[in-house]
Amino acid sequence: MASGVARRIRRGIFIGVGALIILAVGVYGPITLVGPLPAATAAVLGADNTLTPPAPPTLPQTGASGIIADGSTAVLASSGISDPVPLGGTAKVITALVVLDAKPMDSGTQGANIIISPEDYAGYISYIAQSARAVSFIAGETWTQRDMLQAMLMGSSNNHSDALARWAFGSVDGYVTAANAWLAKNGFTGTSVVDATGLSSNSVGTASDLTRIAQLAFANPVIAEIMGQTGVTVNGGRYVSNLAVYLPTDGVTGLSLSYTDQAGLCFLYQAVVSVPGADAASGASGAAGGASGTASGGSSASNGAAATTVTLYGAMLREPDYDTLNGDMTALLASASANLKPTTVVTAGDSFVHYSTAWGQSADGVAIAGDSRMIWANTPVTHTVTAVPLTTALGSTSAGTVTFALPDGPLSVGLKLSQPLTDPGPLWRLTHPIPVIQAFLDARK
């Protein structure tokens, strides 16, 4: 009887152990064979391609200055006073932009008709009495919008600034409200106005803001058309000279050139400079984003290297006199031609992150495109990598981004996997239970 009991006990043990084995196999097999795999380890590679660009631009040490390249969204360099300073006549550029935003017109057209009011004419008489800049008009005259803008921008006419503000916004106060809203909306947080002319010392702005405003103004085809003229005949046969013309033989197109006691000499401009080798940067930069400098045209440089032009926009505020402005502009243009150079920031296929798996496979996250920039700075260009977590993936799968800190703003380039990361297969899964089970548990958290 005892032996029968023992047999039943042994049988029960065998059945229990068998059941556990079957249960273990039933759980172990599915977990290891079809469960998730551990993620690949992503190691950011060293910054082997950190760049040191050429020397910075030569900007004035007095006053407030800034410069930006065509196609850029951030100022390349600035110098002098960083706080807001009186705008002087540069405020009229803001007036033009705000009026055209509210009352748009096509380039090559005359725009709307504007009747000069008695209040407009009274303003003209007042400005004449103050010896402030004014182009004549008479109450009741009908001017085209284009002629009004030409008198204001080319002739720096204060009475036309006020008249345009009244026409577009009902009053100068209405314009001021609209202009400050426009400035805030467009990110010009260091600039505000209290008038349409800039004669008030309380209409102020930063050099960085005015640099970007100059860029924005030249991007407006109506303003660019107007400022490309040396003079024009407006309503009533009145001839208006372009008072902003300055250093035209050096590739400079003035946007606003004015002097007031409170603002000093202020100059907004566009400059087209010849840069050896700039066409190389233009050709390589298309796929990954915009360029810091837009290259156009071309000629042969004396050293045999291809040369082309780069368009810059700038502001020089609170210059003490024309001799100083001339010297500062000459130095800036010379430094631009010598030191603004095409720099390869990234080449397609450059590796920025290395993926390695627990089962011995590896692949790199490589740049999907190259980009060259016209860089002008004295600090190294560094980059940061944001890697996408991967386990198994096809070749060319997105692997994240690399972002370069450039003087004119960040440049982000996508990364892709250089080769596939594939499943290791059932044998590796069954013989490596710990990482597989850990991945299974992690997936359930």
C-alpha cells in the first residue's frame, strides 16, 4: 500500500514538473520568438566636423550697426549700442511697409489716388517753418500712391509721411497704433514709433531690428523699384532726387539716409559684394535649407577662383558725420569681400550617430543632404544631434536630426540609417532570453 502511495506521489510530481515545463516552454517560446527586441544603443559621434569660420565683419564700434545676408532670418553680426536708439528718417521705411501692408499695390503700377487734405497741407507749412525735409503739395491735389511713396522714401518728405498715415489709417495716431502692432507681429520687439516721420526722439529701434527691416523693405517689389531710381518727377512736375543714394559704384543701394540731432546720421542699405568662390556655396546648399548668403551672377576672380556676388542688408545708426559713415562703409565692404567665404557645413553621408545592437549589427545615422553657407563669424560652428530610438529598421529610415548653430540661426539636417538593422532570428532569441525578456517587460511598463 505504501508503495502505491509512493507511486502516486511520484506520478503527481512528474505531472507537476511536466506541467511547469510545458507552461515555461509555452511562455518562454512566444516571449523570446515573437516578443520585442532590445533597442539599439545610439552613440553620438564626436564633433569631428566642428568648423571655425573666417574673421567677422568690420562694423563700427560707435553708434549701433547690424548686417544680415540675403536669405537669412537672423542678423549675422551687430556692434555698438544694443538698446533702442532714435530712428530718425529710418522711421519712414516702417511707414512705407505698414502702409503697403494695409493698402497693397502692385509693382509697376501707380496704386490708389490720394487727395491732399487741408490738414496735410497745414503739416507741410509747419515742416517748412521747422526747416524739416518736405516735398511741396497743395490741399485738393490728387497724388498717386506711388508718387506719395516716392516723395516720402526718396525725398524723405515728412509731410508725405503724415499724409500717407492719415490716408491709410484715418489719423497719425491711428497709424501709430497700427505700426506698433505690425512691429510686434513681425518680431521687431526692440522697435516702437510715436510718429510717422521719426522726428520724435521717442520713435526708437535697435540696429538688429532695423537691419531686418531693411531686408524686408528690399524684399518688397514696390519699395525696391522706388529705391532703384536716382530721381523721379512726381505730381505737378516736381522733381524728387533720391537722397538715399550713397556709394552706388561700390554696389550699395541706399534705403534711408537721414540726419537729426537726436538720431545722428542713420543709413539703411543693401550692398552687393563680390565674394570669391561664393558660387560653390550656392550650388551645394539647396537640399537641406536656405543659405546665409544668396549668390548670383558670376565672373572670374584674379586668382582663378570663381567669383560671384552676395547681397547683404544693413543698418548704421547714430553715425556722427559723413566722413565717419564713408570710412565705416568702406571698411565693411572690404571685410565682406575678403572674409565672407563659402563654408561646407555638412556633406551628405556624414555620420553623426552610431547604432549598435545586442546581436552584433550596427549602422550609422548619416546626413541626408549637404549644405554650404556663406558664413561670417569668429566663433566655431558646433552641432547637436537628436537621435531617434531604433530597434530594427530598414535602410534610409529616419534616424533623427543634426542641428548646427550658425551665426544667422540654426540649420537642421535630417539623418537616415546607413544600412538596415534586421531581426537576429529565432536561434539568437532562444539563446539570449535575458535581453529579450527584459525588452518584453520594458514594453509592458
